[in-house]
Amino acid sequence: MFCKLKAVLIDLSGTIHIESNEIVGSIDALTRLRRSGLRYKFVTNTTKESQNFLYERLKSIGFDIEKNEIFTSLVAARDFIRNEKLWPHLLLEECAMEDFQDVTKELVDSHKGEAVVVGLAPSKFNYDTLNDSFDKLLNGARLVAIHQGRYYKTTKGLALGPGPFVKALAYGADIKPEDVKVVGKPDRNFFLSALQSLNANIQPDEAVMIGDDVRDDIAGAMALGMQGILVRTGKYRPDDENKINPSPTLTVATFAEAIETILSDLCN
């Protein structure tokens, strides 16, 4: 199944950790993966905190990780805004703003349009702020969803993701689904960019995605030609594996079990 595998893409929140807690066995499993020689990248839709903040959190949990091993949808959104020269109106938490500091300085005098950029921002999801974003959309700003996750896992249970708020803004401003720019998972370009950052010659059918979100992680990766391993941690809900077609390549209990299965199936 994984005999000719060359690369592993790994979700973060809900797959190897929940907030500041390791999902049991993940640190040791990552060590085994690193020793195997397989290339890997952490690909995350986490938007509540910047790449640097996320890196420091993972280090504090105990993960042996380098900052350049993390590929975030926040960075993908920043690059899109820069390339399109759109002045961003950011619906983000303060600890995520630093990923956009440089691009806003660049665009002060050179932007050609505007965008409402929506991430996971619980403190910003109130009527006044959303209504201000709605007004900007009515006046021509582009709607950019860093991702459209329905919900995510916290230590207290499941919580609403940014997806419902993106949908509400699009509905109110009469924006068609195809006109909403989604930059994170499950966007195919996000997965392709992550693979290319590892090695330009790695093809999707030589890679596997491990994650807890059956739609954004697994269906998105498999639509590109990758294999997909769904873990029953984080936001996983019973019967999730039957909600997509084709079904996940494999459904396992944890990230640790996923790595054990991959490494035991590699060709010598």
C-alpha cells in the first residue's frame, strides 16, 4: 500500500496535538518517521496563531521540529494577497497578525484592490465586525477564506471553525461559492505547494496525507492523487470515513498507528 512512498504530509491540531497537549504517542512516532528518511511536512489550516507562535507551542509540548517544516494556510493566504496586490482586511486573532506585517507594509502604496481575509478569529466574530466586513464585500472587496473548516477540536470539545462565518458573509453579500477564494486545505494548490517545498520531483501518488478532517485533509489530498490516512482523534466523528467517496485509504486510531503502518509497509 505504501511501498513506494516518498513523502508524508501531516496535519497538526487534532492529529498530533490538541492545544498544548500531545496526542499520546505522537512525539515518539515523529522520531521514528524522521529516522526512516522519508520526507515530511506539517500542513495546517491553523489560523488562530502565527507560524512562529505555532512553532513555539509545538516545541513547548516536546516536539523536535524545525520552523521550516511547518507549512501553514496563513502563509499561503499572505502569499496570495501579496501576489494579487490586495489590501487585506483581516479577521484574525492578534497572535496571527504577525504573518501579515511585511505584506501590509509592501502594499500601502501599491495595492490594486481589497480583500476580506477570514481565519479562525473568535474574538472578531461579532455583529459589528462581521457587518463591517459585509460592507467591504458589498463595495467590491474579494472574500478570501484561509480555510472553511466547519469545526475543530479543543480541550473542551468541538468548536465552530471559520467556515460557517465565511458562508454567512458570502450569503449576505450574494457571492457565489466559486468566487470565494480558499487558500488552505482542501485547495489542490496548497497540497501541491507543500509537496514542491519538499522536492519538486515528488508526485502526488508518491505521498500520503495524515489528518483528522475527512473533508479538508483526506478528501482534498485524495482528489489530487495522494493517499489519505484518517485518524480517529481530534475532530473525528463516528462514521466520518463513510462521508467521502472514495473512502480514506486507511482509517486508524492515532497518528502513531499511522506511522507504524507506513513504516512497516515500505519497500526495502
